Amino acid sequence: MIAGLLDKNNNTAILFAGILAIVVGVGAARFAFTSLLPFMLEDFLSLTYAGVLASFNFVGYLGGAVFSIFIKDINTKVKYFRIGMLLSVATTLVLASTTDETLWLVSRVVAGFGSAMVLIVGGALVMVKLNFQDKTKAMGIHFSGIGFAILISELISQYVLQEGTWSQAWLALAVFSSVISFYSVYILSFDKAVKMQAPKHKLSKSLFSKYVVLLILAYFTEGVGFVVQGTFLPDIINSLDGLQGYGSLGWLIVGIAGIPSSVIWMRLAHTYGSINVIMIAMMLQVVGILIPALSANIYLNLLSGALYGSTFIGLVALFLNLGGQIADKNPVVLMGAMTAAYGIGQVSAPLYSVALIEHFGNYNTTLYLTASIVFAGVVFLSYAKRIGARRNISD
């Protein structure tokens, strides 16, 4: 068993390494910020600056997503995946060691770029390395790493915060990430002979049909839907009457709900078609987004966290896997293009969120607008479905 986990071509080892990579690149470098945000807001961060930091993080992610489109050679993919892992650890350490606002801004941008390298390029490496005829279910397991990333970063943070500070929590996350990153970097690489034989794939503009453009637009709306709760959910719950202090529990539920979600959604997609399942998941997400604006009931708001965790992670897996299937030989191209659109949504959402929160004094208007944008994505998908039916496109 142990020997198998050290085999670079073992499917279990590849999936395990991919999950650990996501824990580093998405957990420590991205979602730990959400987990620790309420505590940083109490100390030195303002809500406005927190929104700016979140937006800049997604600027870096967007830049990485666009950059990943042009990474064609397998050797280069491995190199930038490793760079992404290193940047994810280093930028986490920056937040542990200083409160300089300029350094935080730079580190958030760089962390975003690192996350893109880990999630997009690392996901492409996992897809290429896996030895399965149908990789849909296996990639569902891989993307469950996003749920583990939230859960593990939250548990580490809350454990340290029992007697420590948020900066000590960042330090613990940096140390943990540096340790587990070695395994992912080792497994998600290729033997020298395989690397030398790896073909280069050209970027084909023919990929971007009307059907694909509609998918990209829908994924943009999902980027908006993801980022509002993904940045502010603990603070949203804490801001409701009688729910102060429950934000951490809500975020923990996000991670727990997210772990099996991608596997379940990918299996449903295998049976009922990706477009149909994506539309259902996005409608459930709309419900989850609206709950805090309509009710301060603790159970409903914990359900909101569960709906968020169980949908946004599955939607990342569904969209990126569908993009990878359509792109065939060079999955990173379309996965990168789709994630670029997702990134544009991520960049814009924290900025309008902060503006609306400051103007109205609560999160309600932000949540209503976000839910409307996600619903627009469902409309885009309904048109894509019609085009796919006419052209006999299989999803």
C-alpha cells in the first residue's frame, strides 16, 4: 500500500497528491482568508480593505488562469505547478509575519496566481496522468480536495485560535502546507523518458463555438456566486441577529458538505448529462445565497452553508471537467479560458459587495444581486442546452 502511494503512475497516489495540492493551493492560499477574516476584522482589517484584498487575490487568479491557457508543453506544466505550490506556501507565510498593507496586497495577488497554477495546471496534470478510460468519476474525487481544503484549513485555524492569534494560525497553515507539498510535487511529475516523449499541443480557436461561449458566460456568473459567500459567509452569519459566533460553524459545514459533493455531482452528470446537473446545482446555490437575506434562523443559515459547500465545489468540478472533455488533448486550454471568466466574476463581486454593504449597512442587497446573477447563468445554460441538442453535442 505504502509502495503504491510512492508510485507516480498509481491512480490512488495521483488522486491523493492532487487533493493535497488543493489543500495547499486553495486551502491555505485562498480559503483560510475567509476562515480567519472575522478575527482579522476585529484586529486591524476594515471590511473595505478585506474586500480589496479578496478582489486582488482573484486578480492574481485571473492572471494565472489566462496564463495557463498558453502552457502547452507537459514539462512547462509541471514547472508552473511546482511554482504555484511554492507561491502558495510563501504567501501564507507573509500573512503570518507582517501586517504591512502593501505586502498583504502583493501577497494576495501572488497567492491568486499560485492557486491558479495548482488548481488549473495541477488539475490538468492529474487528468493526463490518471489511467482510466472514463475519468469523470475520478476527477470528481480529485475536486473533493476543495472541500478538504476548507475543512482542514478551518480546523487548523480554529485549533490555533483557541489559545493563539490569527497570525499564529497563518504560521501553522504555512508550516503544514510546506510539509505536505513535497508529496504532491513528487507524484505530479513525469519520469524523464515520458517527459521527453510528451507531445506539444497547439491552441485551437475552433474550440470556442457559441455553445462553449455560453458555457464560459455561465461560469462567469458562477464566479460571482462563489465569491460573495466564499469571502464573507462567516461574517454574514455573524452579522445576523442572535447568530454572533456561529460563522465558524457555518464555514466548517461548508467544508464538510463540499467533500462528497463533487463525487456526487459528477456521478449525476455521468447519468443525466453535465448541463442538466449544472443547472440544478446553480438553482440550489441561488436558494442558499438568498437564505441569510430572508431569515436569521440558525438552522436555515447553516443549511445555507451546506448548500454553498455542496454546490460551488461540485460546479467547479462539473465545469472544468466538461471543459477538459470538450478540449480533449489539451484540457488546460479550455479549462483556463473558463476559469478566466470565473476569475472576472471573482474580481468584480467583492468590490460591488463592499460598496453595497457600506451603502445599505447590511449584506441583503449584495445577496439579492448575487442570486440574480447566478440565475442569469442558468438562463445561459438553457440556451447552451438547446444548441447542444440541435448539434448533437454530448456532455
